[in-house]
Amino acid sequence: MFALLLVGLVVAIRKNLTKFVLPLVLLSAVAGIVSSVWVARTGHAGAKSAWEDTPKAPIGGGGDADEN
């Protein structure tokens, strides 16, 4: 969607269709903000999903190397 808006904006600028430039600029700005928020939320949800159910190591390690 964002890419299509940008392509439309480039075409409108090159063909000198000035009545379409401002609406396309505004729609592109809104689409860019929405896309950025969507990517951040998706990344956060993925990280939370990946790390939420992992067992936590005890403080101080507690692995085999400490038993020597």
C-alpha cells in the first residue's frame, strides 16, 4: 500500500497533476506512520512470544562449570 502511494506520488509529480500531489503526500505520510507502528508492534509481539516462555537461569549461573 505504502509503495503504491509513493509510485502514485511520483507519477503525479512527473505528469504535473498538482491536484493529486497534496492528497498523495498526506496519504503517504499517514501510511508511513502506520507502517512503522505496525512493524514495531509486530516485532515486539514476536520477541515477547519468543522470550516469554523460556526458563530463566538462576542468579550466579548455576551451570556445570560452577560445580568444579
